[in-house]
Amino acid sequence: MAHFTFRSFANAAICSAAAFGLVACGGGNDERLRTDLAAAQTTTIGVNSYLWRASLETLSFARLTTADSAGGVLITDWYSQPENPNERVSISVTILDQTLRADALRVNATRQVLQGGQWVDAPVAAATVQRLEDIILTTARDIRRSSIN
């Protein structure tokens, strides 16, 4: 059931990322690529700017409780889909490095369900967290690609 929490959002995000990726396809010279990559690694926010922007974009469906650009931490408030108010989720994203790499990103999700008037912790499918990581990474690469062109 955890995958249902993000199914609509994830499908829309993946379709948008794929469409945006097709628009952003194209070549660029090596010097521009090196300059762009260097700029992404030396940001004033302390973390990879593409991962940061992609994380903000991906989590835009929920209100943020923490946004620490120096430490690379984003945490959402509890979010419930309108069609499923008895389930809520909170997501945290940590950007661990200044490079645009898969291992520079860590996503965690906490899920709760309403039982007897009390919120009770429930498991989150590993595929849900992996899907969010994939969406963020794809979006970050698309943002980078569009800034190069």
C-alpha cells in the first residue's frame, strides 16, 4: 500500500522528466561541460546544486519543515493524499556530496496509518524510496543537461 501513496505523483514526475529529457537532449562542447560541472560543485549552498534543485522540485507536493542548504537536508511535513486521508508520509532527503552521483543522495520515508484514532507507524516499501531517488536523480541530470545547452 506504501507504493500507492506516491503512485500518481511518481508517474507524473517520471513522465515529466522523460518529456523534459527529450527536449533537453543535445550535444555540447567539452569545455562548457567542464565549466558547468565545476560550477555545480562549488555552490554557495554547500551541496550539488542540481541535486538540491531536483529534490526541491520533487518534494514540492508537500510542505517543507526543514530546508538546510548548507547541510543538504530537506524534510517534509506529514503529507496525506486527499483520496487517502488515513495514510500519511514524511520524506527526508540528504545530499551527501557536491558531485552529481547516485551515492550522493539519501532518501528516507516514514509512513503512518490512522488506526483507532491514533497514527501508527507502518512499513514503507523499499521500491517507493528507490523510485523517489530515481526521480530526483533523473530530474537533477535533466536540469544539468538543460543548463549546458
